[in-house]
Amino acid sequence: MAYLGNKPADVGLITSSDTATGDGSTTAFTITSNRSVDDVLVHVNGIIYTPTTDYTISGTTLTFASAPANSAEIDFRYLSK
């Protein structure tokens, strides 16, 4: 493929991930440190959540606006910084 200018660097977008399971009442989950809503993608049952609307991050705690349903599959994907 031709590029105009310098070729983009080949870097991985997602560096790691974690999973959790919802219980219908828990809203706070522990995630990897030094993260913000700008570099964490959150999926619940395959649906991507919107940062600051559906969840916030403070320190190592990700807090959902509403608790994920019982048995919901939660996936935290950490983007490279």
C-alpha cells in the first residue's frame, strides 16, 4: 500500500485485557493502575460502553453508572499509551 509521507509505525493498539462477571448490584471494579477513560475500552455482553457516560475511572477503580446485569460478561481492554 502506498503512503503519502512516513509510513505509520506498526504498534499494537490493545496491550492487555481483563474480564469480570456482573452480579446485578456491583458497580465498582478494580482495573490496572495508571489508566483513564481515554485508554480503556469497556464491553458488556459485547456492547461497547461510552466513557464518562456509562463508566468513570479513578485510580484503579472503574465505576459503572449502572450495575451490569447478573452474569453479564465484562471485558476491559487496555489501549497502548
